[in-house]
Amino acid sequence: MNEIIKKRVLNEANHILQTKDTIRSTAKVFDVSKSTVHTDLNQRLKEIDKTLANQINDIFKNHEETKHIRGGEATKEKYKRGNNENKQFTLHDR
């Protein structure tokens, strides 16, 4: 494996361990795509450090189990801010 890629994979993994960030957030921090982070942490990391890969996998499982809560909170905050652009229309409004 290329040393640059190996270094990126380890940096991404350490970032997630420290911050508990999602794949999407991590991709923004490292200026790579979500697919790259996903591949790095689900495939390449296993080749580099299996223990670290298991720790990251546990964090991702937690994200998967709680994503419905985070999504609901985000929607709640959106409507608290008064963003009426995406307001639901009733049948009478159409």
C-alpha cells in the first residue's frame, strides 16, 4: 500500500477515535469523498491495524444505531430556525 494512503487512513481513523465524527464529517475535514473515507476505514484499515479497525467499526455501529435520532434532531432544529422554504403543503395548497 502506498505510504501516502496509509498515512491518510491512519489520520482518518485517529480523527474519528478522538472526535467520534461521522464519515461525512471526516470526509470534509480531510477534503476527500465519503466513498474514500468509507473505503479507507472499512477495507484498508483492516490491512494496516485490525485492532484499530475494530474500534472504528464499533463507532460506526453506534452511528448506525443512533442516526434516526440525529436526523430527527436536525429536522427539529431546522424548523426552530424558521426555515419555511421546505414547508409541507396540504392538499388544499396544491
